[in-house]
Amino acid sequence: MADYRTSKEPRFERKPIPGGREYVNGNLEDTITSREDSLAPHLYILTKELNELLLSKHRDYGPKNISDAPGGALNGLRVRMHDKLARINNLVDTNANPEHESLEDSFKDMANYAIIGLLVLRDKWDK
């Protein structure tokens, strides 16, 4: 079949992504919004956001805010996670409109605390 595109039109490079799908020219976000319905690409985007947030906060806080927590790293994470869950419960139960951090922000923090917990358990968190 003839290719009628002009030389100025982009030629799309298709690459596989998890779930047997593909995305065009490395632009997963556009592909998802236009034609993707599986969970895998959404997880890819979300974990990328979590990764960037965790690395950014790690640059600000450093490792010692976790590793030197009173009672140890896991205890410090439990306290932080308890506080986040209490905040989430309050916002959901009261249907409040938060002034500072959204429910999404709170859930991202909880997810990253869980990731840090796994790193601590695997002895991969800096001391």
C-alpha cells in the first residue's frame, strides 16, 4: 500500500508498553488519553509521579529524617502514616476542602511512606 504522507509529516515509532500495548514516539500520556484503557500505563504514569515526588522530597529532607526517627525508621514511618491516615479520614468524613494539601497529596505521601518502608526493610535506605 502506498504511503501518502509528505516528508514533513512525522513518522511514528511504536514501542511496546506493559500489557501488550504500544505508545507512539515515547508519548505515553497522549496515547492513554486517546486510546488506552488498560491499567498498566496509568500505573506507569502514577509511579513516575511518585518517584519524582519521593526523590524531590528526599533531596529536601535527606535520609536522616527517617533513619534517625525516635524508635527507629519503621516507627517513624508508622507515625507519619498514622498522621496521614488520620488526615485522610478527617477530610473524607467531614467532606472538608483542605487549605494546604489535597487528598491526592496525602495519598501520594502514604504511598511513598510505604515505598520508603520497603526500602528500609530491604536495607536500601541510607543511614
